[in-house]
Amino acid sequence: MKIQPPILVLTGAGVSADSGVSTFRDAGGLWEGTRIEDVATPEGFARDPVKVWRWYDERRVQVASCEPNAAHRAIVEMEKTFGDDFTLITQNVDGLHERAGSRAIHRLHGSLWSMRCTGDGRRFEQREVPLPSIPPVCSECGEMLRPDVVWFGELLDAAILDAAATAAERARTVLVIGTSGVVYPAAMLQLIALEHGARVAEFNPERTALSEIATEYVAGRAAVTVPSWWNAHRPST
Ligand code: BV8
């Protein structure tokens, strides 16, 4: 599969697995022993905000001890090579793409390093781990802060979703890395791209529903497969 710009890279938790960040659905994953309803819904937060904050702070502490891997770095090189003809869209809230140097990035589901006031919606960056106090409160109005992520049953940011859908329609080459493709609307993007004639390469140690319709399925761990695929397909200078 030859790379034809525009390039779109779609990532899920699997791209950070080789950095030591837990995925959601794999063995030992985040959903093992934890109910989505309790920690990743507005209702769960209303019921027990301390439980929710403890769960997010555990993830913040884990991610802070991890480093971007070779897959994150290869994606940065792709961005440098294709410039405006490159877009990265991630479901991840871990911030490892940004730490690797990615800039042209759309975060569909928010970030572990930002918080939002439940009173006036103001956003605050917070990188201290662990959190100095749980639950954190707004320094302006004293109301409780919530994780600045998109929970199940919550709408994604319309502007980000629009930009993502446009990138999916325009892309000629799409790399789908480390996602089970079960969460919507994120999982629509690779289907939109296929419908618009893009060539799609999937990188995952496990086959998914996409593997049946993708142009290419690359089995293996992203930190190994993505750099080697990129080296084999990068434009010769
Ligand atoms: C919404 C932020 C409108 C928080 C997240 C029925 C049908 C269809 C949809 C729905 C439905 N019922 C409800 C819905 C909507 C729901 C949804 O999709 N539910 C699913 C579970 C069926 N979606 C929503 O609620 C969205 N909002 O639709 O609003 C609305 C409003 C009211 C009512 C209805 C609808 C909001 C969704 C966003 C939720 N927030 N994250 C946080 O992170 O805590 S989702 C979160 O889970 C992640 O961001 C990510 O999106 C998802 C996890 O998926 P993956 O990243 O793919 O991770 P996973 O563990 O599943 O897979 C890892 C993969 O990596 C595996 O394939 C594995 O093989 C692979 N892998 C492992 N190791 C490696 C590897 N790959 C490469 N290398 C390795 N080394």
C-alpha cells in the first residue's frame, strides 16, 4: 500500500500499551473489575465523585511514570513529513502523543491533564501527580472540578467532531492503530474514510471488525509494527 496524502492517523489505547499504559478491554485492562457506569458516566460522578476522582488519579499516576514509545515517535515523523496533509485523531486521554511531539492532533475524548469547573465550566491544566486533594475544587468559585474528559452518554465537542469527520472524508491514506473500534462516534471515522475511497491500514495484535474490510491488516504490537511499516513506506527523499 503506497502512502498517498492526505494522511489520517486514528489511535486508541493500544498505541500506548507498549509504554505501559493500561488499555480498557484487554486482560488486566481498566474495565476489569470496574464498571463503566460507576467511573466514566456523569451519573457515576454525581453518585460518588471521590470514587471517580480516585480512579482518574490512579491513571494519571500510571501515565506520568510512562514514556512515549516508537509508535508515537513514528507518528511525529509522519506529521513532519506531510505537514498540512497530515492529521492525528486520538481517543486517548493520556497525552503521550503530545509528549512525543505531535502537534496536529484532535483529542476526541479529552485529557487526563485538564479539569473543568462543574460551576462555570472553566478549564484548568493540572499536571501534579498525585492530586494534592480529592475532589479538587475551583480556585475561582469553590465548586467541584471534574475530569476534562468525555464520559459515556456525553456529546463530543462539536467542532472537534466536525474537524475529525472532514479529515476522514478527505484522507487518501488512513492508519488505524490500537483500537478495538467499539466506541462511537470515534469508530465511525475509519468507516467514513473507507466509504470515501481511502486506503486503510490497521495495526493491532488482535483482529477486529475493521480487519475484514481494511485494505491492509498489520498484526503485532504498535511500537514494533508502526515504525517498521513507516520505514518501508516513507517517501524516499
Ligand atoms: C455519545 C474518555 C451521544 C474517558 C471515553 C450502542 C451502539 C453504539 C453506540 C452506543 C450504544 N449505546 C451507547 C452508545 C454510545 C457510546 C458507545 O459507543 N458505547 C459503546 C461502549 C457501545 N458512546 C458514547 O456514549 C459517546 N457519546 O454517543 O453521545 C449520546 C448521548 C446520549 C445517549 C447516547 C448517545 C461518548 C464516548 C466516549 C466515552 N469516553 N474515554 C476515559 O478515558 O476515561 S471512551 C474510552 O474507551 C477511550 O477513549 C476509547 O474511546 C475507548 C476504548 O477503546 P480503545 O481505545 O480502542 O481501547 P480498547 O481497550 O477497547 O482496545 C484496545 C485495542 O488495542 C484492542 O483492539 C487491542 O487488541 C489493541 N492492542 C493491545 N495492545 C496493543 C494493541 N494495539 C497495538 N499495539 C499493542 N501493543
